[in-house]
Amino acid sequence: MLKDSIQRFLFQKLDIRGQWVHLDMSYQEILGIHPYPEAVARLLGEFLAASALLGSTLKFQGRLVLQVRSSGEVSLLMAEVTHDRQLRGIARMADVVLSQEFNTLLKEATLVVSVEPKDGERYQSLVPLSGANLAECLVQYFDQSEQLQTFIKLTSSDDSVAGILLQQLPKQLALDESERESQWQHAMMLAKTLKQEELLILSSEKLLQGLFADDAIKLLEAESVVFKCSCNSERTANALMMVGPTELESMFEETPEIEMACEFCHRKYCFTRESLGETLRKDKLNH
Ligand SMILES: [Zn+2]
């Protein structure tokens, strides 16, 4: 079995780089917490793989979040990865999910890609989910944000997910525009022959050797990916404060202890009036 990992690689003679991701355990752990219908689980799997691919190039401490809100059967999908490869994700959906199709599950949706450094300003890009699948929408995202040609393929089964991303680098080795373009087109032609099941079961090494037999590819060290929720009592306390002071007061009148469960991992947090105040003070001191 392949381990949950992300691996970056470089074409040594071309201005192209790539990332490969495979998730088993982390995906299954997330599905273990939330028993989603199959179509939703697979869609979430693709979002998880995509967040790992996009997050693998973060150059700072922080996180990358992919979020979609839609008027379809899946009202919200969210996948998040931190700089140290910790993943989490959720989906909110209708009571009954009948559709299998990307565009009906996520109808009239917009994908929000947020890059959130721990210290510093976060920035967001919005992309309409107009493609046939998530990979197509992400290609559009790169087109608009980095203006670099990108190839993405994502696939998911009941128990694993995988993805690959190839991206043109700024001019470095091939300075001639037409040579550069033909190198990219050639790599694309080969990449498009990759089958879903090959992506799911092959190691990064076998996959790349099989696909790009004539190209020298340098694999960087594989990095482990794990499911780990980033919730804590400070964040939960802040989320609780969002209900507003009046509502909060009436909640405490009903019960001396309010319980909040993390939506991602179902961990429970309990607050009394005193402990809530203390947690918020502590959070302020830390920022
Ligand atoms: Zn949590």
C-alpha cells in the first residue's frame, strides 16, 4: 500500500515541475468521522488531494484552504492543508443526495482558494466552478492567478485519492517561445494518457517513469501527509462568540456549560462563563 504522501519533482531539461499526491489513511480517517454518501466522499477526496497539491508549494507557515459554497445538493465543501502537511476537510449536504455529477452536486458554485500565512496578510482568489470537474476549475485558477500553464488530474475511489499537477516554470532552460510551447505540448500529450487507475495505484516513481520514459526527472523527497484537525479551545471560543452577546447570554441562562463540537473532528469543547472569558483573554494575549 502506498503511504499518504506528497512528492514534488522536476523535469531536469525542461521548464516544467510537478507534484504528486496519494492519500489513503488520512482520507479514510476523515470518512470515518463523517459517513458521507459515496459521491460526496469522492468529491471531498478530490478536494483533499487538490489542497495537498496546491499547499505543497507554500513557502511560509500557515495554511491553504479550498472552499466551495453551492446551491446544489452539496452546500459546502472545504479542504484545508497546513505547511506541515496536516489535512482536514468537511462537506455539508442535503439530507438526500441523489446526484453523482460534479455540476449538480455543486450547482452555481464558486471556488475560493485562500492562502493564509500565520503571520501576514491572507489572500483569496475566486474561481467560478464552471468546468466539468475540480481539476478543470483549478487549471482555470492557475491561469488567472499565476498565468502559468498547468495540468491537473485528480481521482478518488472508496478508500484512496490521488492527484498529479504539472506546471510550466518561468523561462529558464528553453528561451525560445516556440520551443518552450512544444515542450509543454509534448508533456501534456503524454500526461493526458494517464489513466485514473494508474494514478490511484502506481507509486510516483513508476508513474513518472512510465509516462515520461524519455525525460530525466528528479524526484524530491516524499513528504508524509496526515489527517490532523487544527481546532483548539481558543478558535472554538471565538466561533462561539459569533452567535452574539444576547444569544450567548440566553444560552448561559439555560445551562451553566455550553458544549461545542468541532465540525471537522467532532472533538467536544465545554465552556462556562468563566472559562470562556479566560480562553478569549488567553487568545488575545497570544496575538
Ligand atoms: Zn477539530
